[in-house]
Amino acid sequence: MTLELRGVSKVVGGQTHIHPTDLTLDKGTMNVLLGPTTAGKTSLMRLMAGLDVPNTGKIFWQGEDVTGMRVQDRKVAMVYQQFINYPSMSVYDNIASPMRIIGKSRDEIDAAVRKSADLMKLTPMLDRKPLELSGGQQQRCALARALVKDAGLVLLDEPLANLDYKLREELRIEIPKIFEEAGSIFVYATTEPEEALLLGGNTATLWQGRVTQFGPTPEVYRQPVDATTARVFSDPPMNFLQMTKRGDALHFGDGQNAPASGKLAQLQDGTYTAGFRPNHLEINKHSGEAMAFSAELVVTELTGSETFVHLNHDGARWVGLFHGVHKLTIGEALTVYLDPKHVYIFDEDGSLVAPASYALAA
Amino acid sequence: MAKITLDNLAHSYMPNPSSEDDYALKELNHDWVDGEAYALLGSSGCGKSTLLNIISGLLHPSQGRILFDGKDVTQTTTAQRNIAQVFQFPVVYDTMTVRQNLAFPLKNRGEDPNYIAERVQQIGQMIGMEATLDRKCRGLTADAKQKISLGRGMVREDVNALLFDEPLTVIDPHMKWELRTQLKKLHHDFGHTMIYVTHDQTEALTFADKVVVMYDGRVVQIGTPEELFETPAHTFVGYFIGSPGMNVLPAQVDGATAHVSGHAVPLGDGYAVSGRKVEIGVRPEFCTLTRDEGLPVRINRIEDVGRHKIVRASFEGHDINIIAEEGQEVGADMTRVTFDPAHVNVYADDWRVAPHGARKGEAA
């Protein structure tokens, strides 16, 4: 079972919502669409579902062209951010409804409803009405209805966004397990990098209507192909720094220099952008190779176990995430350290020219 | 700015509450210190919105008093309390410019035009919109509109307090970082008394000097982020703060040793514990996987969440989550887990027990 998008694009009122996109999703996989609001996640899902017809390109389901096929004729289930249940029906009838529509037998329906309810931990609540359930249970009811159809393609559009974070945490653990059992193709849209990482599977990063990268989630996270992907897949945001490589030295915008060691020695002379994640910035010098940067402390945030620092480095905003609680004073000058092994190098167009060496080992 | 006192406060939505269970907000005495930033944290239905509505005057409590700088305001209206509020969804006038929106609360109060112009400029700069002050609000993104709402909430310098009700819910993750930073900076620069309601732990912890954790209509702990992390007063706080939350295991405690299903677990201090239900709590950050030391566990799943790994394990039917570093190898033979004794807390009937030789800065 595969879903294949070939050169699929969507233009609405002269505005390109989706640029020509190729994407192949396999049976039994979890596929995360990660990007900020208006990146094109919902547009892409609507095309996959058949709710919208693409302007160009074709969509294949198990090798068969389904481009113009109506959503009703496809085996698709969709769950939205705003959970939708029938308020007058019991949880049981809500879950059963998609099977009743397609005229399954009573026994088949009962078996499927009970299995799906069991997976979603709704068995004790089957006789209740949705409004008698908590928010998390209501969304689980909507998820159970999507699962019961045995749809080949299940599309989840930010399904946990309206839930309390502890409930989200719980469902994020449950959802991948359920998917493993169900064997369908799952597509899950989210704005949150952490959610993508927790779900695992594959991730497609989206930015302004383009899929910038698609691959196994940890690989996209650690080996982004360009600065845009790195930015989309980093929360807190990735930090950037302009630099020039000349001979065997790197010259940074703030007048600092560092030796171009390791793989950086092989870079052609020129102007580059260095990128690194907040958790790789350090307040103490751990490695002899670490570069030192001076920055002004704008704000600190304590989480109880970690400290976020917002820095002004030579006019650029950086975020650092340090282990432990550090009591620092706003406005103070700080020296922060960065091990070169954590630095990604992008060229002037934003394409990756050298991945961070730690990422290749991880 | 003002000190806000909750005196013997409680609220029930029922006409004749008979037991504690009938109260959406159980009895509470608390001073909100002038100029501090507080977060009210809890899951939906915990009573945090009830409490916020009582402070803002949208709701009159069924018991107790609320005082602003010692003056009883229990029966006064929201307008009389002189507070500013920012809600979950942006409230801006689309037909007005950004400048007019920001100036609105000052104009209503008949402030001097020169002062208004200067103050609006200052706030515009603070929310990073000084370049778009003369733009009409129609067509601006939700992020931009919420920034304006935040700016307008902050424009008056004479308010008693600033109340925020889930103000960043509609904002993209990247923008959240920026707006939170600005709020924090505004608090630092102006020293308003701020109360921020959220169900998001990161927002609560990063924003507040003190976090008020609510559970089932009750305030279970008021503390700095560090206190909530290091010494959760209740197992709920341990669970609710942290991702994943604190591991909790049933135990017998004897002096400086806990016994968990026959395995000895060293504690950082001595305890004398009584209670029906005795447990130890230890956060995933203070658990270490080893080969030959500690509790034997079964590893169920390892999640790579980027900057670290979450190892999901179990011990005799109890979940134990362990946080491992990004680059750390988790070998198949690493099936034991040890706890950092200094970070093991002891609980009796869900409430934390202070050790004998209470460490500095801890409540008994």
C-alpha cells in the first residue's frame, strides 16, 4: 500500500498554496508534516484526501491514479484539531457511524467498535454521550472513529492542539503504538518540532508551500538539507552566525577567528552561515576546541531544571539552553561557548555544505 | 501596582454547598506580592479560571474577601478594580490603526495627548511594531494582533495588576519564544504585578517568579520553578511539572533508606514517615541506566527527542522514565536504574515529607 504524489500543486486565487510536490508514503508508516501555520500542511492533506483537486500533478493509491476521485470513494479518514463528534449519539454509535454508512453487518460493526474503543481506552465510556467526556476522551472518540473505518489513509490535522499538555503527552505515547497495530498510512500535521520527534516515523518539513525535506524523523532533525529545514525543525529556534572562510581560518562577523579544523578545512574560501541549536551553546567551556563568543543577556527563563538565555550577539538574537539553574542578571555581558562539532555550515543560498560532525555519529 | 490579598477565599457554583467537594475553589489564603510575576498552572477544570475571574471581578466569591493594597474590593466591578486583561484570542479594532488601538485605553481615560503619543511609541517599540504603527489592523496575522492585545494590556502604567488568560495559545511556536521574551522584559522594566493563567508548563515556568499549581480546586504548591522541580510538594506537582513527569514508586522508608519491592534505594537524608500510602518520587532527569547497579527494569521503548532521549522502562508494573543524553549509547545490557539520592523525595498520602535534617530553604 502506497500513496504517491507526483508533481502535485495547488493554486488558489492566484496564490500558490502548494508548489509542485513529489512524495511517496508507505503502508504502516507514520508521516509527520511539520511547519508553521500557513506552511501548507492542511492544503497538502486536503489534496491527499481528495477534498481538493490539484492544479497540476497526479495522485496514485496503490499504483492506481485517483487524482479526480471523490473523497467518498476513497478509503480515507480525517481527524481535525477541533474534535468533531455527534453530540446526540453515544460514544458507541459515534464510533460505529462510519461503518453503518457503508452498510457493514451488525457483528462486524460491534467487533470493530470494541477493538477500536479498547485501543483508545474508551471501553468503560461506550454508553456515554461525547459531552459527558473530558476533552481528551472526546478527541480519543474522534480518533477511534477514524480508526474503525479501517481506512488505508488516516489524516490527522493537529489532533492534539486543543488539549491540555499532559493529555497530549499521554496521547503522543499512545498514538504511535496504535498506528503500529493498525497498519494504515498515517499523516500527522503539527507546528511543533518536539511533537514530530516524539511521534518518530518520517517527517516532511514544510515552508511556504514547499516540502523542504522528507525522511526518517531523527535524520531530518540532525541532518537538515538547508537552513530553512533546520529553522523549521528547531524549537527554540536555531541560532545563526555569518562567517567567512579564508585559508585555514574562519572569520566571524563579530571579529572573532577560529581555525578551520576537521572537515571545515576542506571548505572553499567564501562566505557562509553557521547554524547551531540552543542546547549546544554552553556556559562553561567543556572542550578545548570550543569557540568563545561574547553576548549581552537580554532575558533569562528558568524551567526549574534548565535555563533559557536570550542573547544579543553582535545584533543577532540567539537562544541558549543550559543545564541547571543559572541566576544571571539581565544586561550582563556573558561569554558562551560552542563546540565546532555542533555547527552546521550553510552556503549563501542556505543549502547545507557541511553537517555538524556530531550528527553523523549520533 | 498593588498587593493582592486573598483572605479566606472560596467559591462554589452551587447555591448551598454542603461539603468541600462542592467547591470549585477550595479555601485559600494568599498574598500576591506587589510587582511579582505569577503563573497559575493546572489542567482544565482545576479552578484556575475561577480564581482568575474572582481576582478580575467577573465573579464574586461565595466566601471570603479580596483586598487590593489592604482595601476590600470583593464587591466592586472589574472596571473599579483598575486592572488590565489579555485573553486567549486577540481583541483588536480592525478599522483602527495599530497606534489607535494601543492609544485606546489612554484616550478613554482622557490622558494628555503628548503623553499618549510618547507612551504608544514606547509600547510599539517594545512589541516590535514601531514600523507598522500607522497600519490598519485588518489583515494582520493572528500573531501580530495578539502582540497588539498584549501591548494594549501594558499601555497603562497605573493599573493594579495585569491578568493574562492563556495569551499565547494561538501563537506559532517560534513566535511564542519572541512574545514570551518581550513579556518577561516588560515585567523586568516596569515591575507590574502579573498573573498568567496557563495549562502549559513551559509557559508557566519560564514566565513566572512564582508558580501556583492547582489541582482539583486546591492550590497544591506555590513555589519558584526550581522548587517545583526539585521538591514537588504533592505527587500531582511531580507529575504535572516535567515532561515526562516524576516517577513514583510505592516504598517502605526506614531512616535514610527506602525499600522498593525488596530493593534498597539510598535516600539523601533521614525520614520518619507515617501514612497509609508511602511512595518515593524521582524525576527522569535524576535516573541513570547502568549495567549492574540499582533496580532491575525492563526497557520498553527509547524515544529520540532530539536534545535528549527518553527511555521508557518498567519495574514490576510501574513505569519508570529515564532521561539520557543526546549522544549516550543505551546498550541492551543496561537494564538497571539508579537514582540520585539527593533528588529522591518521599511522599506520604501524596504529600511530600520533609526530611529530618531539613535542608536549607525547604518548607517543613
